[in-house]
Amino acid sequence: MATSSITKNFIVAGAEQVERFVDAIEASVNNPAPRRKTSADFLTDKEEIREFMKKRKKADGGK
């Protein structure tokens, strides 16, 4: 999850909004998202890195 969303400023005003905000925080603590298993390959060879970057560039539409 991106943490940059946490740094946004927002205003919670009024008792009803405060209650909903606190309920949402409590729900997220009580029901955390399940962790997913991931795998990664570490590229150290220059040619492997070049090939990977070519594939990435091609997947991004040549950007």
C-alpha cells in the first residue's frame, strides 16, 4: 500500500464524521488485509538488466 496517501491533509468535522472516521480506523485494525506471498529475482548481470529494461520499456508502450 502506498504510504503517500497517509500524508494528505483532510478535515474531519462534526460528531458524525468523527464517529465514522474512528469506526473506519478500528475496522481496518481489526480486519487487516491478508499478506500475499511474493517472489523476486535479483538481477546482477548487466545484460540481464538490459533485457529486463527492454521488456519493461516495451510493456510501458515505449516510454
